[in-house]
Amino acid sequence: GAWVKRGHLYWQNEDTGAIMPHHIDQRSFSDLLGELVNRPRSPKSSLRAMQARPGFRIELVAAEPLVMDPVDVAWGPDGRMWVAEMADYPMGLDHKGKPGSRIVVLTDTAGDGAYDKRTVFAGGLETANTVLPWRDGVLAVAPPNIWFMRDTNGDGSADEKTILYEG
């Protein structure tokens, strides 16, 4: 028989009794999978691993390097995808607390349902974890602050940043 417990595969049969202590062969997943155990999945492999509910489908619309370290996404009324990227978690970009979270906006310029353009809307935030398009800008949570940011000159980057709440 075989069973899985606490990250290990346990195996017992008529052959393990003669050669194994306690008559059981025990192997960790990293022993069995080697280097593969800690590798991230490819976008296509991740897509194949998902199961949609009946009547729904899953499609890949963005992947690295277009989006990196995502922790939250939201869509604006114009179809653009807003992403909070937390590149600085947990120790900061320099491992000394340097803020490096970003709010990026992804655009589908070809109109084919896949995002192909990335614009950094705001950078240098500390552990940004939420983004929400609101009015003519976005709300972003980067503790201890909740920011309202907007692009007033049309270059795609936030040039007006206001702390709505802090603490």
C-alpha cells in the first residue's frame, strides 16, 4: 500500500519488509521530484492545472514578464487590468526595507483578449496589496496608507498622489 502524509510518500509491500526499517519505504516529495519540486509552473502548465466550473472557461491573459509579483488585480471600465505588484515583500528590494511595490496597468492594444502592454502607474510603494480603479484614478492600499492616485497629464503614470487615510 501507499499513503501520503506531511510531504512524504510512504510505500509498503512484500519487498519492503525484508530491506526497510519498519518495513516501510519513506520518500519526501523533493526526493522524488528533485529540482522540479520548487520550480514555478509555466503559464501553460498552470492553465492546464485549473478546472473551471461548468459554463465557465479559463484563459491566460497575462504572464511574466508582463506582470510580476502580483497580489491583486482589478479591471477598469475601459477593460484595462490594474495590478498591485509586491516586489518588496517581505524584506524590501534591498533586504533592508527599501519600498518597491508598484501599481501597473496592462492594456490589450491588439484587441485579442490578451494584455500586451505594461505601464508602471506608480512605483516605490511599501507593500502595496490592493488596487481599485475609482473615479478618474485608482485607490491603492500600501500600509499604513490608502492612496488615491491619478494621471493628470496623460502619460500613463500617476503624477498626483494623495493619502486618503493613514495609520
